[in-house]
Amino acid sequence: MSLQVVRGRELKPPSRPGRTEPDARSGSKTSQESPIPRIGKAASPASGKTLLRFPVGEETRAFYRRFYPGTTTAEWNDWHWQFQARIRNLEMLEKVFVLAEDERLAASRHKGPLPVGITPYYASLMSREDASEPLRRTHVISTKEDIVLPGESIDPLDEDHDTAAPGIVHRYPDRVLFLTTGTCSTYCRYCTRARAVGNPGGEYQFSPKQWEKGLAYLEAHTEVRDVLLSGGDPLSIADDKLDWLLTRLRAMKHIEFLRIGSKIPMVLPQRITKAFVKMLKKHHPLFMSIHVTHPRELTPETTEALNRLADAGVPLGSQTVVMKGINDDISIMKPLMQGLLKRRVRPYYLYQTDPVRGSGHFRTTVDAGLKIIEGLRGFTTGYATPIFAVDAPGGGGKIQIAPDMVVGRDGDDLLLKNFEGKVYRYPDPLGTLGSDKPKPKLPAE
Ligand code: SF4
């Protein structure tokens, strides 16, 4: 592996791959080998002191006392503990949930990528009895995933086609997606990269050794000014490795800013330690796009994690997939967007669910997403109104879908509709916008 001199010091890739990366400690186990750990010993006094400062919501506290008796608050707040204790198989699911028959069947026979994976913290937000509860539906496997509908594919965005170097998807002119890991702390059942995540030793494994190939590509492609680190979840990577990667990217003068896409602040907020945000601060300008699903995720824990990131000067944006029966209603989306904004997260994208194989039960109509935007725009703060987009199957990229507010044209006037549906004139004598529309019937003035 080549070494590079950065800012006057020799930069070596981290040499202790298993020391702090949780999945490296637990990833070799098969799902059959991981009972719910009952951890009775206290965390080290030094780390415990820090960890205890992380809040624990009432509902979550009652959950862990019931299902993880003997676990201390310091242990519960240790992200490594959360990672190791993930619910990964039928036996563990049955200890926490009253499973529906289709969940039980799907969990008993699942093999390959996109395994079951739920942090105990995230499980504490889910319904124990109700299989239709939104957060539970997004993470507990179901036989509905076996139904493949027309137009679905294992790589709906054709990312493999746009892969320019291992882990580097180069689709847009000045920016790339850098797939850094195949590991996530939790596995979302609608994941666009279901083919690639959670499969140790599989085709899509990434490592610091392989990162070198991606870094070599970026060094050669000086037109790239923006790198989005994704995966898997880059925040599942240990601090020292991520620091190393960010440092290498920062050393490239043509890369103007970095972004990290992550769901971890919502599903494993304890990961956002003070040491971690201190490390991130070294790499500004560094943005973070946080994958958020439902207002139930806005807990004292996630609030603390978001505060830490925002206080470290990391501009935060959200990405939300619109899903049937989960969040495809303005009564869910409005409090979610407003709640994010209150926590200094700018709602950024609403996505139509990608047609990934077996995701039909999550997909709603594009009209539903548009209706949500219509219910937000004008009715709440503009900052709380995200962009609604369809990521075009076949690699077309994100295509924005917005309500059409242009009614037409009347002579020199452009006719525009406001958020309440009222029509207004704008003097635009030299313009042509709206002239292709049939002349609207206007109320007598
Ligand atoms: S966290 Fe992201 S990459 Fe991981 S399973 Fe969920 S959607 Fe996929």
C-alpha cells in the first residue's frame, strides 16, 4: 500500500483493523451465533463518565431494563456495545418482538446480503406487538420482499455501470459517490444497495486497501470537487480509519468539500461521541446527509447526536424516502420536517422509493410525494420544505418533481398560482413562460 506525505507527516493507514470497528469484532459470527448479550460488568470508569452524559429516553430506558437486564446506562450508551448487541436473527427477534408469521418465516430462511440488523436502541422505538408499526416495518424482514414486481432490479440506479474504480460511482460531472464500507448499524428493508450491504466477504467488500484504488482515481480526476462518502454507512467505520480517509481526501486540492451520508445519527446516536465530532472538525468543509424516516426517530438521544454534530460546525441535511403507510402523509411529514429544522437539520431531499427488487410493499405513487410537497410549501417555513426527487432507474440521476405553479400567460402577464391555489399576475412582457399552455379561464376582474 502506498504511503503519502500529508501536511508534513507520513500518513499510514490504520494498522489495527479490528480494534475499534465494531463489525470487525462481530462480523465473523454468523447470525446463528449471536444471542442477545447480557452484559453485567461495568464499563471502564473513564469511558463510563463520558457515556453517562448521553441522555436516555423514558421509553428506551423501560425497554432496556426489560430486555437487557443488568445492562448499565454506560454500557447502553456505548456504541460498540449497541453494535455488538444488534438483533441479527430469528432467535433475537423473538426475544424482543411478538413476530407475525410472515416475519418469522422470512427471518428463518434469509441468507445473503441485507441481513436483519437492528440496534437495541432502535428496536426500543418500535412496537413489540404491532407488525404494521412504521419503524418496525422498515427493519424487520417480511416475506413481502419475495414479491418481485415489473421494473424492479437489484441495482435500480445502475450504479455498477457507473463504477469508475472500486467503490467510486462517477455519474455527475464534478462529484462522485465513494462507497467506503458494506456495513451498516441497521439494515433498512428498502435499501437501494441491498445487493451490496451486510455481506461479509461478499462481492462488495471495501477496505482501506481497496480505498487506495478509489483514492488513486480521485487523485487523477481533478474535475471532481465534491466527494460523498456512503456505503453501507461510513459512520460504522472506526474513528481512526475514517480520519485517515478524510485526511487523504482533504489533501487533494481539487476536492473542495466532503459529504457523508449516514443513518447512524438516527439508529445509533450514541456513535456521535465527543471524540468523533472533534475528529470531524479537522476536515471542514464537511457536510452530513442524514437518512431520516419518521418523527418517532426524533428522541432525546438523536437530538443530542444532532446537537453535537451541529455544534461541531457540520452542516446537516436530511434525506427521507417516502414509503407507503410509513410516512406518505403530510400529518407525518410536516412534524418530521419541522422537528428536523428545530434540531438544525435542513430538510434536503424527499425520495421516491427506488424500484429495488422486493420493495413493492414500500412504494407509493409519485403523486403522494408531490402532495406532501404541496402540503409543505407555503404552509410552513421554506427551510422545512425539501426537494422531492425520483432517482431515475437506469442511472439517469436525481430528477426533481415540483408542483407546477405556472398557470399560463395572458398577454404580457405571466399567470402564477400561489400555495392556496389563487392566481396572480406577474408583468413579464418579454417572457415566453406559460405561452405553451392553453389560455386559462380567468375570473372577471
Ligand atoms: S443505512 Fe443506508 S446503506 Fe444501510 S441499509 Fe439503510 S439505506 Fe441501506
